[in-house]
Amino acid sequence: MPMQATTTTPLFAAALKPDRSPRITGGWVAFVIAAIAATPLAVLAPEVLLPAAAAFGIGGVGMTALSVRQSRQRRLAQQVTLWTDQLEVVIVDRHGTRSLRRFDPKAVRLVLDRDENEKTIAMRLRSGKDECELGAFLKPEDRSSFAKAFGTALRRARQTA
């Protein structure tokens, strides 16, 4: 039996998105500053010109690859919405494709994988043999915070329904 969309206010709703800090921008700034600083040395000592150009070429390719990877990762997102009668997870992948997964709050379990320091390293929803990973792109601190809040809301949904 497919679950129907509900119009009541959700017990819990969260939009999960990757960290958007401008780390790669700082790398490009450092790359440009290094190029400006190395230019007089390369002009004064021509024998350094070829190795310096090769090093900057490799650095530029590496920075470009990191920029492309980070821009693709920014497209990732998950919207988790919990009502007393159903749980919806909308997943947006790297290509912008959206998919909707629905679960019964009474049947789904939140499975947490932890490291030796009790930090949450992975979160999964399990309903029978069906699994859905949540927040794989989140920082460990954000993952732990989300797991605590979502776990509490999931218990509340089981008690009220």
C-alpha cells in the first residue's frame, strides 16, 4: 500500500547540504600569490623557469580538479521530513536528479555507525532489507547533531502514532 502525502505540520524537517565554506577560494588566492612571488626569481634565473612552470602547471591542474569536485558536491542535498504517519527523504544527487523515498516511522530504524571515540561516522535508515544513507556529506559534528535531533523526533513519532 503506497503512503499518501500528508498536509499536517511535520514533527521534524531538516535540509541536509554539504559544507559550503570557501576553502578552495583560499587555495586559488595562495596559488596566485605564489605565482607573483616566484615570477622575479624565474625571470632572474632562467634555468628555474622550466621546473617552476611545470610545478605551477601541476598545481593549477590540481586546483582545477578540486574546484570541479567541490562544485559537483554542492549540488548534493537531502530533505528529511517526518510526520506521525510517514517519513519522507528527498535526495538530490550530483547531477541534480531528485528521488523520493518514503518510510513508515514505526518500521524504520535509525542505524548509527560510530568510531572508537563514539563520533557518528555514518547514519542509515533501515526498513527491512531497504537502506538509505543520510548525510554522508556532512561534517562529523553536524552528523552527530542531526542524529540526536532526528532520533528524538523518530521516537516521538512512534509514540504518538
